[in-house]
Amino acid sequence: MRLHKTITIGSGIGITVLLAACSGPLGAPVGAVTTVAEDRPLSEAGTDLRIKTNILTAFAEKAKGLLVDVSADVYEGQVLLTGSVKKPEDRTTAEAITQKIDGVRQIFNEIQVTEEGGLKASAKDLAIETKLKANLLTAKGVTSINYRWRAVNGVVYFLGLARSQEELDKVLAIARQIDGVKDVVSHVFIKAP
């Protein structure tokens, strides 16, 4: 027996999930809940959300400035830290705080130490992220929901899961073609066959 249910998250975004119960093909028991779009169980997405929430809470409690200057994106326990700070010790502090969070398997610390930034740079980065989202959503052969990305001072950082090397190559090429993108850094892994 299979049930479909839409769960609302964030700002009214609905995710349709497939609830599999009883038994699957050949009578094998099935108890997992998976998202229709993502290539992983819903429970893993929930674990990543918990990790991200715990990181942001720790930033707020231990180093409030990091909450404003640093973003944390999580995919299967891997954390991508991005943003820009003025002092190298802030970059180190963000990683140290993140390392102590339960469930963190690996950290990609891409926080830039720079005097660049500010509102003008943030507006340009937001425009890059928005354009990238639109381009990835409409690209054939790309499952964009399996990716997380951030733009910081014109550098686009990716984390997530590609279904194939061809898909990943397409995603990176799409990012490189956007006006204002200076570089693209990938921490995406390819799904095992």
C-alpha cells in the first residue's frame, strides 16, 4: 500500500512524499519514507535540517557575528560553510563550533577572509543564486533539489549529490555561464550506480 502526502515546509513550499507501508515488490518489507524528488530518504533530509539548526543555534550562542556572516548548508552530514569574515579567527571559530555538532561527518570550510563584501556584493550574490536556481530548475537532465549552493563575492559553491558525472558537468557549466560568476567550487559527490 502506498500513500502520497504533501508536507509544507519553510515558506509554503510543498514536498510530495511517498509513504510506503506493508510490503514492497516481492513481499519485502518497506518502511522508509522518501521524497519523490530527492534521491534519499526523508529521514536523512530531516537529520540534515536538525544539524543545520544546531549549527545556527551554536553560532547564536557562542559567536553571534557568525550567524550574520556565515551560512551552513548540510547534505548527508556534510557541511558547507560559506560567507565572508574580516578576521581569520572567525573562520576558524565557525569550523570549530560546527565540528562539535552531533551528526557532522565532514566540513568544507569555504568561508572567505576578506574586506570585500557588503550590501552591494550581497545583492550581486543573491542575483547569482536566484538566476542559478531558475536555470537549474529548467535544465533538462538535472535534479536540482539534490544540490545546495551559495554565492559569495562571485564564487559559487556547491554541495550535494549528482546522479552522474554528466549531470554534474552540466550543473557546473550552467553556473559558470551566469554573469558575475568568477569561479565555481564543487563539493558534490556522484551517486553510486
